[in-house]
Amino acid sequence: MPVKAGQRLDPEATKARILKAAAEVFTRRGIHAAGINEIVEAAGASKLTVYKNFGSKDGLVEAVLTDRTHRVRAWQNHAVEQAGTGREKILAVFDLMANWYAEAGFRGCAMMNAATEDRDQDGAPRRLAQDHLTFYRDLFRRLLTEAGARDPETTARQLLIVLEGATLISAVDRDPGLGAEARVIVETLLDAA
């Protein structure tokens, strides 16, 4: 939004407003379908301000996904820290996801959605999606080791498949009940581990 006469510019607030608006537009329309004019309008900013802060639409996409990554990790880490045992921590991740699936407007994982839209196979969306998957694999491996699992590596990969599969299917089918089903699968995997 334009700054009124006598008010000071707040570059960080402007950047945050653009990131928030771009995230909403990308989520609603998709990265390739969303134009910079639509983002500019939603953010109440000029094209010059967007390009000055992010360099290009690709730079804006990367910034939105990086911001999302930081927020998701903080969200997940907080849930894990609140739980007791390694098993309870893993289940807390899936409980958190089940609640997310039930939120109004749930459209799946921004990282995976962006990666599937990425035309450049080695672009930022793909790289950030791979990093996102690595975060979960490492988190699960650490928690499984803490819980005394026999093969934390294999079970961590299986948990990741359940997590991302449930997220995708819940978004496509618009079925928030998949979170509860995923948790049952996870309990079975943990019992076997």
C-alpha cells in the first residue's frame, strides 16, 4: 500500500506484505498461472518494489517457498518439542498434519505443488522440495533412533511416503479424514519398527 505523506517507509513490512500476497496468489492460482500484475495488486505494491526486493518472479517464488519452509519447520519442531517419547513425537507430526488437512482452503503442500509445476528440472522449486523431503526424512530418522527403532533409515522413508501421500490425496480428494487414516498406518509402522 502506498505510504501516506509523513509516514516512514518500512521495507521489511513491505517485503512481508508482498510475500504474503504472493503466497496466497500462488496457492490459489498456481505459480505459472499467477501473473506479476495480480501479485502486485494483491500486495498493494508496485512492480518496481517487487522487482527491487526479489529480482524476478522466479526470485519471488523462491522467497515465498523459503519463507514457507521456515514456517513449516518451526511449526513441526514446536509440535515435536511438546511431545514426550520419540514415538509420541512422530505421532505429533501426523496429528499436526491431520489438523492441517481439516483447515478451510487446504490445498496440499506448497513445496510439492511448486515442484510439480517447475518446468526447469533443477530450479528453486525442485531444490527446495528436495530439501523439504530431506527435512522430514532426517526428522523421522532422528526420532526413530530416539525411539529405538531397528532400521530408522527405512522406516523414516516409509513415514515420509505416508506423510506426503496423505497430504497429496487429502488435497486432491478434499478429504480431511486422511489424516486419521495416515496416523493408523504410522502406528502400524511404528509397532513393526
